[in-house]
Amino acid sequence: MEQRAKQAERYRFLFENMEEGFCIIQFIDGPMGPLSDYIHLMANPAYCRHAGLPNVAGRTLREVIPDEAHVWLDYFGTVERTGEPLYFEHELLATDRCLGLAAIRIEPAEDHLVAVIFRDVTARKRAENALRALNEELEERVKQAVAKSLAAEAALHQAQKVEAVGQLTGGLAHDFNNLLGGILGALDLARLRLGDEQQQATVPPLLESAHGAAQRAAALIHRLLAFSRQQTLQPRPTDVAELVSDMLELIGRSIGPHITLDYHGNAAAWVVRIDPPQLESALLNLCINARDAMPAGGQIRILLDNVVLPVEVAEPLQLEPGEYLCLSVEDDGRGMSGEIRARAVDPFFTTKPLGRGTGLGLSMVYGFVRQSGGQLRIESVLGEGTQVSLLLPRHLACPAPRRVEAPDLPAPRPGQGVRDIVVVEDESAMRMVIAEAMNDLGHEVRVFEDGPGALARLAGCPQPDLLISDVGLPGGLNGRQLADRLRVAYPGLKVLFVTGYDEHAVLADGTLEEGMSVLTKPFTLPALIQRVSEMLEQ
């Protein structure tokens, strides 16, 4: 008896002091039928620590956790019926704990007894869930990073194509535009000096034909430079609503009577900093493309509105989140397939018949918009139409007054307002044209072929009123460097750069200094004379 009492005491000690929760349950008949409930015959103190349920001994399952009774009856009922041990983990919702449990049947089976031992594994389970969530988050981040990397790779390939075209056209543009400038200038001078004394009836048509051909070649070069983002832009704060309104008549004539033109513009459209003539060219180009997509007629809609791009919209467009002006051209034409839309801004890609397009129009618009800090977006459905949108960053400034180029060549003014003008140009034809035009206006002109020669000859001379200089010059001194040297000797000297290709030597930090201006070759004599007059009158 004493030995049995000691053994019982030993088991009681283990039962009350063991770390794991422990209980013995007995299945009984309940409200849902035979063996549909169980009673806790005994439970140790650790039961409450792990399960968070106090005083369960003598109480049925449906009394302790009625809302979860069916779950635990299913688990332990399987052990009671089959006699197979069960090891599992399950969340006890009543106390927000996760338990790791082991259950065995106590024989004989007819007693319907099951022993359960368990431990609170909430901390481990939460750590595992957190780790799983972290892994899923990391996987998603990796997936996004890979997607961004692929997008960046695609953008890099596009940039490499742009760079390749830029290198090709940039090298050609300087010499080619020098030649074109000389041709156009000589034609303008010849046309002016023929006057009323023309003897041969075939001369004017020939001159006009040459003039038109040279201008078309110049336009081709400008498109190439625009696509490669190498053209010299002269942006200024611009009221795009006014610009579009002024162009509607021209656009209407260009698209023809079989196309309906509608314009819907926000009266409070934001100001943007843009090169107005380039934007006019881009808008006209988009409208002509829309016209060509509707050979049987249709409707073109020009839309102008303010938009605010959140980060999730701006990032795929390679733009900063913020405020933009959106100028869109919509048509009801053929639309584009996904494949054509993906190649729409590639240089020389066109779906137009041979002789109807160069494949540079949309490329030029894309290059101009990107160079201006914006983005071009194309939305199109095959058979339903296309919308091309220009997204231009808002500029917080008042719009500058619009400048209109003089349509006709001003008459010579010999002896009036004589100024001292220095011309530095390595191309002889271009040098002669500029000098002759300035002489015809009555100015004193000194011409030089390179920068070192100009510096040497001007040393100690009075300050000239204006320097007209090419950017790309021989002799180890480019036009910008020459201007900087002369401005040390002649503070505030006005400088007009003439360039067939922006060699990144003209602009300092993206801007021109006070008293400097740029005229892109090839230019007409009216444009040159007007720019010179404006600078001299300032």
C-alpha cells in the first residue's frame, strides 16, 4: 500500500508540474446525438497556461468553447473511433493561440477515453507566417525588379537605336546644313536682286524649285535630329491653348474638307515651357497622320486638358509624378495592331505606301517631346481609331509673347543704323551669304574663317555690336569658346550662334546666357535679318 501511494504521488507530481498541457477526455452523448460531446475528466495546470482556458476539469467541450466544438470533436473523435494516434497543429480561436497536439486512445475502447498532450506554438507559428509573408513579399519584389530590369533593358535598346541614329545624323547634319544654308541664302539673294529686271521667264520657277527642294532636305535633317534628340530647341513659357487655336485654320486646310475637325480645350490650360514652332510642327504632323488613317473621311478631335499623374501612372511612362498638360489628337481611322504600335516611333518605320512617308514624322514628335521633358503616349485599337497624346510638364510662369517670323525679305536699308558686325564661319558659301545680307542692310561686316584668326585680328579693336558665329569651327576653338573669350574682352557682347547641329558646346547647363541666341541652319534670310534686328534693338 505504501509503495502504491508513493507511485501515485509521483504520478501526481509529474501531472501537476510537467511543462506540456495534458488532459483526459471522455466522449459522451450530447445535444447532437450519441458521443457528440466530451467531458474533461482531468486537466493539469499547464493546460491553462498553454490553452488559456481555466477550470476545464468536469466541464464539457460545448460548455468551454461552444463555437469551436465541431472542430475539436472531429479531431479527437477520429482518434476515439479508430484508435490511431493523431499529431497536428490547430488554432484555438477562443484564446487566439496555436497549439501543437498529440492524441491517443486509452484502452479499452468502450470507455471512450482519449489522452491529449499539447504545447502553445503560437510564437513559432507567427514567426513562420511572418517568414512566409516576407518570402512572398521578397518574391514579389524580385518579380517587380526583374520586370523593371526588362523594361530598362528595352528602354536601353531603344536609347541605343536613338543614339545610333543621332551619331549618324549628327555627323551629316553639320556639313549638309552648311551647304543647304549657302544654297538657300544664295537663292534668296538672287531672287531679291533679280527684282523686276528678270529677263528669262524660266528663272523664277527654277529658283522656286531649288528653294523648295533645299527646304525639304532641311526638313528631313530636322526630323532626324529631332528623333535623336540632338536638335537645338529654344523653349519658352507657352500658352498652348492659344497656339492650338491659332493653328486650327491651318490644320483644317491641311486635312481637307472630307475630315471633320473638333477642338475641345480647357480654358484654364496650364503653361508649359516648349519650343512653339516645334510644337506647331508636331501637332500638324499628328493631324496629318490622323488624316491619312481615314482615306474615306472621318473625324479628328484635338483635346487639351490638365492632368495630374500619380506615381503608378508616371513611372511606366518614365516621368516624374506631378502636373502635366495633355495635348491629344484622336481619329476614327484604321487603328494599329499591337505590333505596329510598338514600332510606331522607330525611325524610318512607316505603313504608308512608297513615296507617301519617310517614317520620321512620329519619330520626330517623340524625340522633340522627350527632349522637352515630356512623353508621347499612343493608345490604339485596330479598326476603331488612335489617340496620340503629348504629356508636357507644367511650367509655373506667364507665357512669353509669341514671335511671328517675317514672311517677306526686308528691303535693304543702306547707310541706316550702321552697326559693326563680326561674322565667323568656316563654310565659304555660308560666310558670303551672311556677310552680303548684313552689307545690304548697311552694316559694317568683318568676316573670319576660324576662332584664332578672329581673336588675333580683333585684339585691341573697339567692341563690335554683334558676333555671328558658327558653333563647329576649325582651329581648335569652337564658337562657344570664341564667344566666351571675346566676352572677357568685350563684356556684354551680343552673340548669335548659327549651327547646323547642336554639338552641346552652345548651351551651358541647358540655357543660353543673357545676350545670346541660336539660329539653326538652314535658315532663310528673313529669319536671319529679323533675329539680327531684334538683337541689335534690344
